[in-house]
Amino acid sequence: QWTTSSIVDDQVARIRAEIGDGHALCALSGGVDSAVAGALVQRAIGDRLTCVFVDHGLLRAGERAQVERDFVAATGVNLVTVDARDQFLDALAGVSDPEEKRKIIGREFIRVFESAARDLKDKGDAEFLVQGTLYPDVVESGGGAGTSNIKSHHNVGGLPEDLQFSLVEPLRLLFKDEVRRVGLELGLPETIVQRQPFPGPGLGIRIIGEVTGGRLDTLRAADAIAREELSAAGLDHDIWQCPVVLLADVRSVGVQGDGRTYGHPVVLRPVSSEDAMTADWTRLPYDVLERISTRITNEVAEVNRVVLDVTSKPPGTIEWE
Ligand code: XMP
């Protein structure tokens, strides 16, 4: 009978045996899996682990603080944050094709991570690389019918030959709900452990059109309001995730006070799902939709219309890009 604390003890012992007195590196994405993997390895080898967090500027409101403040407070881990916001914005300038955006974000991520990893390796501070691979990932990469051929997904792969690490994958035998329980057992905050899925390319693929700093600010503000209202209504456990999408190349006429506006729409995309392979649109209560819509159009100057996506998957994917 596996209890959560016996999983933790067992994994800590395995990690110690694997890493010995070596050093390890873990890329944190802000998501559940890398956070729990990092926290487990920290429990096992303490300050011989360094976590690297790349701020690509495509994060949601509060996410960097969640890693820099809450994750560090809970684990005491050594954290290096790389501020690469300008680099990503420069690389994305003028690009609006979804696949191209994904490729650019993936490529820049590898570049930034590679240089941080090289520094640590040169100092002798990393021979092992921690990855938050879960059991379903292991099974799926055996050649299942995933969505990965529909959209190019991004994770830490593709490091150059001369920068090879031994992989440590402490979540390889676990399912998502077990990972969450292990995270709680390790003292990670709910905000990290119960976090809904968020794509690696972040808000970059939720702006339909070119990604700019101003558009990111607009989307971040609208997204924060939607998340706040959904949480306040107690709906976090009923929905799988609710992307907020900015239609940056679309404008529509509106009226506010005495004035005509010519602003952008945002789309709410609430979905219910078991595994993201298929999804249904979530029937959110009208009063919650109303609060989200009123607040976004009042508080986010560039947005004058809120629309609801009522498409299931298939035929729609969850994300718009
Ligand atoms: P789609 O849009 O393909 O999304 O229906 C399915 C699930 O995957 C998430 N998603 C990603 N996750 N890297 C990730 O780690 C990515 O590049 C990526 N793209 C989509 C999406 O949020 C949904 O949960």
C-alpha cells in the first residue's frame, strides 16, 4: 500500500543513490511537475541542487513571484532567475504565424537555458538534469496518438551534444493526482500544486497576431481578472483551464460613457476535460460570466468586448494557436 509519505521517502532514497554527492540542475516552468520534481530533489540533496527559472515575459500576473517567493520559501532551494524578456520580445517581433511563434519561443528557451546550464556545468555545479516527466508522458512518448503532431510542444529537450546530462526523473512512475499529493506533502503552496495547465509558450500563443509588450500587458490584466473571478466563484475544480485569448488584430466599435471606443475583443475559453485530448466547453454560470465581462471591459482600457468560445475539442483545440 503506497501512501504519499512512503512515495516521498522512497523517491528521496532513490535520488540520493542516483546522484551520490553530485550536483543537479532543474528548470522550473512555474508548473506543477517541475516544481514537485525540484522539491523532491531538493529534499534529497539540499543545496547541491540549483533551479533555473527563465522569465520569458510570456508569464501570467504573479507567476514569477510564485516561483521566486513562494517556491523558494517552501523549499529553501537555490534559485537562479534569468530575465530574458527583451530577448523573447525581440525574437517574436513581426511574427504572427502560430507555429513560427512556437518554434521561436522553444528555440529561445533552449538558448537561454543552455547558457545557464553551461555556466553551472563549467563551475562543476551540475552533472544531473532533473525533469518532471510523468508516467503518462513516458507511455505517450512510446508512440501514442498525442496532439504533438498538431502543435509543436515545447520542453527542455534538444541540448547540444557537448552539454549532456544524466537525467533524473523522480515522477516517472506517478500520475498527476499523485504528483499533486506529493507536492502538498513536501509543503508546496496550493497556488503551485493546484495550478491548472498552462502552455510552455505561455501568453505568446494567446495573442492572435504579433506579440508585443503592450499586448502582453493587456492580456495579462484580462487573464488575471478572469482567474480571480473564477476562483472567487469556487470554480477552479470544475474547469480544466480557461485560456483568455486576445484577438489583437481584430477591432470592434463600442461605446463607453459618452465616447466611441474602437478596441479589441478577448475570448474566454473555459473547458472541462479529463486529459486535454478531448474537451467540452464549460457551462459557466451567467452571473460569473457577467462579472468577468463587466470587470474586464471596465478595467482593461484596450478591451471593449468579451466573447465566449462554445466549441468542444475536437474540432477546436483548447488553445487558439
Ligand atoms: P491543445 O490546444 O492542443 O492543448 O488542445 C492541449 C493542452 O496542452 C496545453 N498546451 C501545452 N502545454 N506546452 C505545454 O506544456 C505547449 O507547447 C502546449 N500547447 C498547449 C494546453 O494548455 C492544453 O492544456
